[in-house]
Amino acid sequence: FKRGRLPNEEAERLSIATGNSVSGIALWPRLILDDSVEVNSRHYPDGGHQKSHWQTVLPIMAATPVAIKGGDQVAARFDFDVPVDVTRPASYKIDGEVIRH
């Protein structure tokens, strides 16, 4: 925020607000071609950095960020449909909720 040349008070306010809210779930594409060929946009399984031209996918889960605090959990449910018929596109649905503690 500070590199965007915001006033210090505004940068601090936005940093606190974004550090205590959730609006989406970051996903890193992984393409499995067969049992021996796989292309990852992140180092798998620990999520470490790996060079890739693929962008992080960020499905937005709420119209406005949802406030969270320490101890809260974000539960997500994923539903993927990969048709056998290659002329039909794959689809996915992600639902989530904040569990307050």
C-alpha cells in the first residue's frame, strides 16, 4: 500500500482491514497429463515457489470482504466435474463459510 503512495494513515488502515478479512481462495493450476507427466504452477505438495507463466486463480467468494479474527477457520467445499466427453468443458463450484471461534 505504501508503494502506491497512499498517506501513511490510509495505508495502515487498509493493511489492517485486508489482513483481517477474506474475499476469495487462491488456487494454483496443476495439469496432470498422465501418470508420469505433470505441470505445476507451484511446487507440490508444500506450495513453495516455482517459476511458471500461469497466473494464480483467485475465485472471489463474497461481494465484499468478510471480517475474520484469530482462531476463525475458512471451510471450503469443492465440486469438480470433468466429463469423459472431451467436447464438454470441465466445470467447478466452490462454496465456503467462516467458522467463528
